[in-house]
Amino acid sequence: MKKAWWKESVVYQVYPRSFCDSNGDGIGDINGITSKLDYLKELGINVIWLSPVYQSPNDDNGYDISDYQAIMKEFGTMEDFDRMLEEAHARGIKIVMDLVVNHTSDEHAWFMESRKSKDNPYRDYYIWREGKDGKEPNNWGSVFNGPAWEYDGNTDMYYLHMFSKKQPDLNWENPKVRDEVFSMMNWWCQKGIDGFRMDVISMISKAEGLPDGEVRDGLHGDASPYVQNGPHVHEYLQEMNRKVLSKYDLLTVGECAGVTVEEAKKYASEKGTELSMVFQFEHMGLDGGEFSKWSDRKIKLTELKENLTKWQNELEGSAWNSLFWSNHDQPRIVSRFGNDSVRYREVSAKMLATCLHMMQGTPYVYQGEELGMTNMEFNTVEDFCDIESINAYHEYVDSGKIDGETMMRYLRYKSRDNSRTPMQWNADVNAGFSTGTPWMRVNPNYEDINAEEQVKRADSVFSYYKELIRLRREKEIIVYGHYELLMPEDEKLFVYTRSLDNEKLLVICNFSEEEAVYCVPEEFAGKKVLIGNYEGQEAAHSIRLRPYEALVIEK
């Protein structure tokens, strides 16, 4: 297996709007990030993935970009960015930018030109179609609910937007579009950034003819088979690699909704012709229901084990895994797969971290995850800021598919806003996030859950993450070792081994609130406990695991 710095890294995702506000306007900013670099160095991470900081009207919190080479005014200036980059590098921390090139904002200069006339030079930068029988060109639904097409009266045509109507999809079939994107990427690389996280990159190639999709929710056709992993996506990424990525030493990770193992082996091949790794979301979809992600069904551990093991085993030696529980699009993991009660929040957060960080792949930590931050208690739909959550509520409730009370329950469990509440720095007003009025309400539990308290405490979630990250840096087996699942049918315990040369690790995680007895394999009995989330556990022949207990034994 080839070694690479990005395989040995731990990445920390910063969601700038909610991270730290330096000027009291209630919105996190670049100088706020710079002020917390020492905190991140203390944690031990060595890469920051920065969610978008480009100029944007903010319809989708910065994922609708109007200028790729300017900084959003609310976040600061390009000089602020350059200083942050310099200060991060001085601390041995690399910066990975969020690359959003499946779509732009409808306020981007390209789109404003494109919609002027059918013969405008920028017309073909986007996907325009005639209507069909007085309706949209096809039946596709947008990811953010509603149809995926928006009528434009100026030219009596529709444009495709797989997300918000203010996020028109770029036409990657046009070589001019690709050249514009590659030129912009080179500009950032020459500035000194260290890589790209590529937003919905598996969607840049659409199926020929844009056929209707199967109607599953009674509202719109499913576009997924026609917009994910399309006919030319690998061709486009290989061109990107030749013209940009191969010229620099970068970490590149593609957000690849709908990716299969076989497709992932192409995107993230060890040959290095496309990307370093991909984000796949199969394990994040295991608790979905009749209405896609909108459900409060708890995940079944056997299904989670089966899924994660498939990716561990099938990518080994041919592609590289990314490891994550959380990001800006997912609810808080301790509220979802763990237990966010006062009694079990910390131990279950540590257990989940152990389970993930001991696997093969590059781990990603989402801001606040290292503190065990929890989901928010939202009372009404008006409490939400997220366009996806608001649209979903109105579409499903107004159509009578789901009643309002049930939909609110689903939103409390699954809304993206759960992860976007301001970072909890201390027990002061607004959790130390801002001296002004925060753009989004702070989770009221910040007095009990905050960074200042946890950095000082040896048995905190923060201190545990710090130790996991240190172990990964010191032990090659955690990065490159072979993974093997034990006890696949057990409904409480997630147990696996890692092995490299003559070394071996046994990882035991209790995903339940109940005690569980585990008989330790003979080769590990009496060996050293490398890390655990309860005190006093030894590697006896038989271990009584306490609720949410995690243990790593080293042979």
C-alpha cells in the first residue's frame, strides 16, 4: 500500500459561519478561525477542511457561490484569508478548500449572462431546456424538494437546479466551463492551499436525454440514477487531475452521493488518476425511511457493521477510505448513534470516536464533535434556518404526506441545523461564540458542554479525541493495518481487529445502554489496554463491558 501524508492525517471540518465570531456581528469569520488555531493544534489535527468562504448570496449558507475568487464580506477579506493560511501553515496545519462546482449561484456573472438570451456566449455554461406540455422538461425532484427545474420567462425556457433554484447546475459538457473551473482551482493552489473537498462532485455529469425518474414519494421523479456517477464523470475528473491536481501535493476528497464500491475504486484509485478519497454516505442512510432521510428510526447495529466492513474490506489496497460520523449536512452523532443523556453522553461520544478512529482511512472530525456537542431542541419550523429542512416541512406537510407533529420530530432528529448551531467555546454569554446576537440560536446546554471546561479536564471528550489522534500519529498499524470484523451478528457489540506485520489491535465497542459480556480471544488476553473510555478495565479472558464502553487492546 502506498504511503501518503493525507492517509496519515486527521482532518477537522470548520463551518465558518458557526465557528467563531471575531467582530461581534453574530457571524463566524476568518479572523475567528485564526484565533482558534492554537486550540486545533492542541487537539492534534493537521488539516482543516474549510466549508465555503467565497462570495455568496447565502441562499444555501455559502454553497451558492457568486464569485470563486473573492471572500464573503461577512467572513472578512482576502488579506484575512492569506493571514489565516500563513498562521495555519506556521503551526503545521494544512488548509483544504471546499470546491463547489456542480452549480453556482444564480447571481454569478456567468449565470446572469446565461439567462439574458439564447445566443449569449454564456448560455451553454448551464443546462437549459424547453418545457414539455406546458410543464418542466422532465419530472425530476430537487434534493431540496420541489421540481429540479425553474422557469425563466426571459427566454421561455427552464434551467436545471438539482438543489435550490438559486443554484443552477453548470454544464460540464461544455469544455469552456471545465477550463474556467480548472483555471480557478490553479489560482487557489498557487496561493498555497493544500487541497479540495469537492461538493457533490459525483453529480457533474448528467445522463444523455435527461429521462424521467421513478416517482417514489408521490411528488417527483428520482433523478439519482441520471445525475449521480454519470457517463463522463471519470473523464472530467481525470482531465481535472491532469490539468490541476497532479501539479501539486494535495488532499482531494469527493463528496460522492450514490457511489458504489466499484465506482469509488475509480474515483479514489491508488493509481492517483482522479482523487485521494471519496465521501460515501451509505452508512448515513441506514436510518432512513419511507420519506428518504426524513425518519427518526434508530439504526440497526448489524446493518452498520455490515456496511462499514464492506467499505473497509473492498477498498483495501485499491482505494482509500474517508472516515466520518459528522459534517455540516448531518445531525450530531452522539444524538443519533450514541446517547445524549447527561449520564451517557460523554462515554457514548468517546465510544463512537474509538470505533471510527481505529479503522483504516482518513478520519474527519466536525467542529464540536470533539466536545460531544448534541442535537438542538427545535420547537417550531420557524426555528430552522436550513433551506432543506424548511422546504421539506412545507412540501410533506402541505401535501398531507406527513402530519406536522411527526415532521417536526423527524426534523429534530435529522435536520442539518443540528450541526450548525454555534460552536460552544465557554460558559459565557452565547457560549463565547460572539459578543453580538448569533446568526443562529446557541444550544442552551453550552454551560455544561464547552471547550474551555473540556480542555482543562483529563477525562473529557476533548482529551479522549486528543489521545486517539496522538495514537494514530504514533502507530502505523492504525493507519495502514488490515481490518477484520468479528461477531457480525451481535446486536450490541462492534468488534474488529487491525493487523500489520507482527502487531495486532482488538477494538471492542458496546453500542448499547446495557452491559455485555465479551470473551477475549486467547491471543489478546492479559495484553495491554491501549485506550478505553472507562477507568480500570483490563484485558481479562472475559470482559463485562459497561454501557457504551470502548476498549482497544494491543498485542
